Amino acid sequence: MNEKYSNLLESFKLKNGITLRNRVVMAPMTTWSSNDDYTISDEEVKYYKRRVNGVGLVITGCSHVQPNGIGFTHEFAAYDDKFIPSLRKLADAAKSGGAPAVLQIFHAGNKALPSLTPNGEVVSSSAVETEATGFAPSVLPRELSHVEIMEVIHAFGETTRRAIEAGFDGVELHGAHGFLMQNFFSPFFNRREDQWGGSLENRMRFPLAIVQEVKNVIEKHATKPFILGYRISPDEHEEGGLRMKDTYELINHLIEEDVDYVHASLANTLSSKPVDSQDEKTYLELIVEHVNGSVPVLAAGSMITPDDVAKALDKGLSLAAVGHGLIMNPEWIEKVHNGQESEIQTAIKALKVSELEIPEKLWGVIQASGPWFKLEE
């Protein structure tokens, strides 16, 4: 092994006592590959089993906690006990490499797919029109009532119970990417005038209520240490949207709630900067500086090579999530261990797709994604 990558392979102990064998995490990635009934497909099982060997922690792609929370086509579901056998199948695959496995759970909010939600209805914190994305159309969502908000909070708790029963080692709350938890936290998308909106304290009430609910469920149902992570997008591009000063306050509360890690989702871990950046500091540097060691910081974003990961860890990152790198190189960790980092690919060779065991639907998305992946014939 090349000594300059020794920090990648150091063990890392979470506050709840779970020790990760190294600091490389399989990033949560949507595969668009479930069965038509939203259960885990055999293709997804193969995909995970191929990529979990060697990493310190596995985080699955996201799963919706209510039927109207689905954000992607062929996204596996977790909103009902009938999905526990499917979730168990995924947990077994994700844990097959010997690392703990975390189920990422979410509600897509204003980015839910109306073609797949009951009655085609999309809900959010407020009725604020959304921009179309590559995955979801522009819609005018319906504002959730107080009773419905309480139902969503309960649904996150119930999904956590299912994760425990299915054999996962933790859950990650997806409070990023403009999904429902961020809809409430955002001053742009949350225009409410009740206790769930307005002031920063009120806008944080919904995501923090979910954290509390999930913690209660863990305390009641988990028989061993169980990981609770929280994923954030640090700010929003909209005028009047989320900014770093708000995110710092949320992080402060997450530290008080004793979450096991905060996961920053970034376009580029090493270079991305805040929307209203006044200096040269990146999101990574600012967040690491702010938490000052009080909570582990995990980040994802364009870390493909061991050099990328080593640089991020040197800047104070606790754990590094590798996504596309593992899609292209299932034996990424093994190659670093064996000093074969020069063999790590930074583009997908079309002829190697079947060998990489990439699900057919995921391969279709990759091909249609333009700059998302470099493809080689």
C-alpha cells in the first residue's frame, strides 16, 4: 500500500461505539432498479454484493417512508411492513462485505413523482412551485396540514423500526437535495405562518421532530448500537433560499441531539463553495471548522480517486463517501490496499458493463446522463 493513502484505511469509531474498519463509505446512490412492486431486485442485490467488500460503511440509496414520498422511478420502498422481507434482502447484501449497513430514508416532498404518487398529488411544506429537474417535473405541491405533518414524522419512526427488524445497522435521514425535510427547513420553500414555518426555530421544528421520533424508536426497538446519520445540502441557489448561517444552526441542534454523523452532499467535496461565498473557503472547510470535532463529518461529491479521498481527509473530513468510483471500480478498496491505485478507472468502459454488474436500468440512466459519467467504448 502507498503510505500516502494510510489515512483512508485507518479505523474510525463512532460515538455509539460502532467501529468502522476504515474511513471510506459506499455513498448512497439511487439505482432506479427495484422490481415493479418496489421490492429489491436481484440485479440490485448483485450490484451491492459486488461493491461492499472492503469499505468501512455502506449507505443504501434512498427509500420513501410514505407512498406519496417516492422520488425516483423503480425506487425500493420501506413505507409498509410488507416491505420488510425486501429490506432484509437488501440488508443482507449490503452487510455481506463485513461492514455495517445504513438504510437511507426520506420523503421526496415537492420532488415526488406525480405519476407514481396516490392521485398524482405532490405535497410539501408550502404550495410553492418547483423547478423541473432531470428526474421530476415542475409541480405546484399541496401544503401539508398539521395532522399530515405528524403522520409523516410517525412514518419516519415506523420506517426506522422496519430497518431495525430487517437487520440494518442504522438509518440516514435524507434532509438534503430539496426533499421534504429540506422543504421545511428552507426559507424559500417554507412560507407557513404556523408553528412549522416562519422563524428559523420553526423551520427546524419538522426535521428535528423527525430526529427525535427516530431516536425514540431506536431506544425502544434496537437491541444493539444503531447508527443515526443526517444528510444535508448546505444551501440553495434560489434568492432567499437556504444559506450557511441557517445550516450552522441546524448542525448545532443535530450535535445536541447526539447524531452519529452529519453528511454533507456536495457537487465537489474539494472545491464547492457556498452560494454567497465571500472568501476562498469551501463547504468542507467551513463545516469542519464549525463542528470543531464535536460530530463526525461525512461528505460525498466527486471523490473518485484515492488522491481525492486522501486530500479531503487531510482537510479534516472524518469519513469520505465514494459513489461513482465504486460503480466504476467495485474493487476500489482492494486496489488501494494492494498498491494498485493506478488501475482505478475514472470512466466506464461500455464493453465492461456486464462484468461490473451494473443494473440495466441504472446503465440506461448513466448513458442518458451526459456529463455525469465519462464513457469509453
